[in-house]
Amino acid sequence: MTEPITMDIPHKQGRDAVRAKLDRGVGKIAGVVPGGVVADHRWDGDTLHFTIEGMGQRVASSVEVFEDRVHAVVDLPPFLALFADKIRAKLAKDAPKLLE
């Protein structure tokens, strides 16, 4: 089992505004996996759970929204773990743009 990618993304927009942006932009999150699409998503309180499908793999992910940051967890299957550094870099570059 590989270690999940975890990342905190700061924001200054408040919990409700960020939840709304994530709701509208959840499909864009799939871009962290080449050819990825969001297969399903659901909210559980302030946590968005979603599954990305890409490269024949399923990636379980979650984003917990706080007042001042978002905590993302991307649980890569073994095959995609080979690309963890690239996925982490893309997430670090693109995730803050989703919150703008």
C-alpha cells in the first residue's frame, strides 16, 4: 500500500465560498491524473469525497474544507504511485487555481 498524497491549500474566502467553488469545479480536479474524470462525488459535512478514473485506475480522494485552508488527500493505487511526484506537483500548481 502506498502513502497517499496529502496537501494543505490555504485560502481567505471562508468555508461556504470554497465549498461552492469545489462543487462547481470538481470535474477540473480530475486533471491531476492524465485522462482522468470524476466518476462520482458526494459531500459528507465539509468533506468532499470523490473518485477519479484515469489510465485504467480508480483514485479515491477527499477534500476537507476549513475556514482558512483545504486539506486534500489523494490515495493513489500502486500503478499510479509511480507517478506520485508528478501528480503532487500538478496538484500543488493547479489546486489553488480552483479556489480563486
